[in-house]
Amino acid sequence: MDRRANLQVSTSVVCSLLACTAMAQAVSFHFDIGTQSLSSALREYARISGQQIIFTEEVVAGIESTPLTGDFSALVALHHLLAGTDLITEISPSGAVMIRAAPRLPAAERTPAGRQEK
């Protein structure tokens, strides 16, 4: 293949991959997850969405999920389940979603909302 043909094939492959990614994000799933431990809710989320999810029990211990009922994309559903927690998501190189505790700022760097430092 000449250089121009290689460029056309490469461009077609990239466009196809981008289209597949956009379609995967647009797929919605029906969730009916009641209030329960976040650990159980995340397992149910993974079962419904097919999304591989990684977390440790110590990170989610003692956290209760908010109920999630309706049709949502996997990403929107996960963000709903984690709303109000100090947990964040990170995508691993394999595509699995990792649930982690958000980094905490040292006390010296925190300022209560609405107050100005002197």
C-alpha cells in the first residue's frame, strides 16, 4: 500500500473506533436498584451494565447507596450511585472502572465554604 492508502485506512479505523465508543456510551440499561449497601449496589450495577468494576470492601464499608430506578447509560447510573460519597472513579487500562476514595486535602489547605482566609 502506498502512503495515501495507509492514511485512508488508518483514518477509517480511527473513525470506526470513535463511532463504536460513542454508541457504547449512548446505550442505556434499565436499573432497579433499591437502597442497600454500596457494595451490593455496585455488584448489581455491574451485573446489569456488564461493566467490570473494581473496589475494595474497606473503601465502600458503611456507605449506603441511593436508589436507582430507570433507564440510564452505565456512566450516568454509576455517578448516581456514587453521588454524595467521597468516592471517585478511574478507568483502568483494561477498561474496568475502579472505585477509590477521593484524595483529601491537608487541613491547612481546607477553607470552609463561604469563609475567607485572613
